[in-house]
Amino acid sequence: MILGPARRQYSRFRRRPTMISRAEMGIDTKVRLLGGNTFIRMEFMRPTTALQLTPTVDRPTLGSHRPSNDGKHFGLDRVCGLRPRFWPSLRRLWPGVALLLCAVAPGWAQESSDVAKQAQNPIANLISVPFENDFNPQTGIKKENSYVLQMKPVIPFRLSDGWTVITRTIIPLVQVPDLAPGVEGTTGLGDVNVSLFLSPVKAGPIIWGAGPIVSFPTATRDVLGTKKVSIGPTVVGLRSHGRWLYGVLVNNLFSIGGPSARADVNQMFMQPFANYNLHRGWYLVSSPIITANWELKSSDRWTLPLGGGVGKIVHVGKLPVNMYAQLFRNIERPDGTTHWSVRFQAQLLFPQHKESKR
């Protein structure tokens, strides 16, 4: 009599397996432009429907999404307390999460804390190629998901025994859904940004770099870029103290050329970052992207996300890779923009051999 209820309860549990289909594991979804200095805001000229772009963040408000009754939901709403309407969007994130979790596979060598902190330093003296993935739900008139993949190669050059120049290029590949009636979704290349940082080889307690940033109108579709040549100053400062590495990267772009029919560019980009390094290559990270579009009214000017996540230094063969996942909530945002976003990154690292270091 004691074992009977437990046996029946176990049977009921087994009749409710959590199944995930191949379609649910796919990442075939429409996306929008977001991330780095490629933030844009869609504005419509009146009385026409011509599309203008000004550099700020466009994050539509989350719309309702009815959960399907096909029995394919994860059932985690009972565990985490999340509403079922979010799961159709979150299911597309699992491939990236699975890739990050693969970092715990046994047999992979652990990276040293020195290389881990170099990976977290945007102007470190090593070649790195980050691939950043930004996911934003409920975008456009059909409340579809949006996505951007940014490749950000960082290459240092030694000028002299005392100075180094670090190049940082941002190449965005963008997919956006239907943004408005008559403005169909598209896929293509966004505006490419190039930053140059002059940094001393022997830094003090504060590691710093400063120089120019240039944005080129390389977008393959009007909706994906500003059609303006923009330039401005950029500066980064950081400190490494014990297990902590923290700092901030700031720049401001001003348009200096381009079609007069397109909106002028005057936008600030600021990314504070903080990393706390744990054991076995794990670390905690927070690096929200804050933007201010000085061309807009104050109520639509700022985007201020808060959040963070977890990362790990792993090896693919002998190649060290820095991987992290972060979740952000926008506490200040323009009207009609999304409430939250998710970012995944895989950063390939090419540290110098000891014999080649000076």
C-alpha cells in the first residue's frame, strides 16, 4: 500500500516525456539589425512611406504569442514560472546554449587565467576573432524574431618598443523581418565600422587605448544602414585586479558625408564590462550596450539594458575559444522597442607563443 501511490505517480511522470523536434531545434528565424555600432532606428517620413534611418536601437515591444496545443512545449513554465508564450522564441536559442554547455565536456584542456583575461580585454596584445550573435524577440509588424551576426576581428600591430596600434573591425550580417506595411524583411550586410586604438606597451594600473572610429556605408539594403560616412573618437580603459577585470569602451559617431535625404548621425555607444574569473576557466560577465541618439527627443534617446551571464574558456583541439551567453532587460528604452535580448559569443583566440613575445 505504501509503494502503490509512488508507483502510480512514477507511471504518470513517464507518460509525459519532454520531446523536442528537429524543427524546434532549428534557428531558421527572421531577424533585425542590432549590436555594436550598427544600431539603427526606423522612422517613417510623413506623408510618404520612405524609410529613414537614424543610429539608435529599434526594439519593438513584446507582443502576445499564443502557445500551440501540439504538446511540444518544454514544460519548463511549470518549473521556471515563465509564460508559455515565450517558449516559441526561446526554443530557437537552445542550439547556442547547447554549444556553450559542450564546454564542460571532459578531456578538454583548461585555459590559463592569463589568456582568459586577455580574451576579456578588448585591446589585448593577441589576435582574436569574436563571432557575436544578438537575438531579439517580437520584432516588426508580425512580431517575428530578429537576429544579427557580427564578426569582430581584433589585430594588434607593434609600432615601436613603447606603443601598439590595435585594429577592431565590426562586420555585421543582418536579417530583419517585415518592419512596416510596404517595408519587407531582408537579409544582407550592414555598415562596417573600423576602430584604431593607440595603446602603450607598458601600461600602469589602468590599461587604456584611444583613437578614431570610422563607419562606412557598406549596407547592401537601405534598411540595413545609414548611407552615411561617419567618424568620431573612441576610447577604452580597464583594470585587472585579482579575479576581476572591468572597464568601459566609449565612442561617438558623427556623419560627415552621404545623401542629404538621410538622417544625420550623432550617436554615442558605451559598453561597460565586468568579469569575475572563477576556477577551471569559468567566469561571470556583464557587458551591456548603452546607446544615446542625440538626434532624437529625450524620451526616445536612451537605451539602457541591465543583465549579464556566464562564460568559459575552452579548447577546440589546441585552439582556445572564449564562449559566453548573456541575457539583458531594457530598463530604459524608446517607445515600441523590445523589453529584453539575448547575446551569444564565440571568440577564437590566437595568443602569441612565448618565444615570439618581446
